[in-house]
Amino acid sequence: MPTVLLDTIAGPATATREVERSRFVATLRPAADADAVAQAVAEVRRRWPDARHHATAVVLGPDGQRQRSSDDGEPAGTAGAPMLSVLVHAELTDVVAVVTRWFGGTLLGAGGLVRAYGGTLTDALDRAQRLRREHVLLLEVTAPIALAGRLGHELHQLAGVHRLDLGAGVYSPQQVAFPVTAPQEPGREALTKALGGLGPDIEVVERGRGIRPVPVRR
């Protein structure tokens, strides 16, 4: 069985809260690897060098098993840990979150910090475009050149029904080949059957496997 994939986000999202005159700004970004995480954190630190704290939380990997957080000077477990909990509870991966704090002069206590850091990140998460990721097949559909027009038309008709992503046809004097990305279920056999009406010369070949992001409608 394929590994169950966690969701990710399409792009950056931010949110701001003020608690007892302390200002909190959450920056949430997609991050494919450790280098992207380091770059995102460094950019936030450069943008707001006057802030007292830049707490972080990171989840990486298809199944979200690579996790870490930092309180960045706040009492242990009051900043990075609640932020990481927000990301894990949301079932997200390949993301980095930074919550920046400017101290307002009033101590918030452990509970207040947990609510402020976790809550500000939750606000940013509510604004993010979520992407569901799914396992896909990378297929190639070929036909004699005489069937090129009919095959192209039929693939476009089937795209919505079978959730296909179609590439541009590659033409030669003898045949046409269309690259097609399709969900692993129902798979290659279902597409082959759907194209069966065009005749026996249609061939559907699996060229590889991959992962496709799909926007989640709110």
C-alpha cells in the first residue's frame, strides 16, 4: 500500500496578535527541506531584528516524521512546542512556522505564552491555502498519428472524470504520445478501458510514479 501523505500549504501565510501589549506575528511557509527551513527562519530574523524572540516549529517528510521546534529564549515548552502541536494536529508537513514576539512589558506566564504562540500560528494557518497531496501515475498514451485528433479530444473529455493532468502531445510521422498524470486509483487499467472505444491501437504505458498537490476547497 502507498504511504499515506500529509497535506501541505501552497504559499506563505501570516497573522498578528497583541496580548498584554506584547505583539506576536506568525509566519507560515512551505518548506521542502532543511535548507528551505533555514532560509525562511533567516529571512524572518533579518526582517525583524528588533524582536526579542523568534520561536520556530518545523515538520518535514511525506509522513511528517521529521519534527523539531525552538522556544528561542522563552521558557521551555511555552513557544515552539505549542506551535509544533498546531502543525501536527493540522496534519501538515513540509512547513516551517516562525512566531516573532516583541515584549510588551507584562509577563504572560506559561499558559499565556502557550495560548499566544499557538493561537497566532492557528490564525495564520486559517489563512493558508491547503494542498492535499496524492500518489499519482505518470503515464504515456500513444496512438497512430491518424487517431491523434480523436485521442486528444477523448483525453480532454476524460480529464474531469478521471482527474487527469494532460501534457502536450508529442508528434512523429507515425504516432502521437500524450503524457498523462493520473491518480493511482483506479489506475492505468481504468484509463485503458475508457479509451477502448478508439480501437486496439491505443496503448497506455506507465512511465513512473510521483506525488501531486491538489488545492483543498474551503
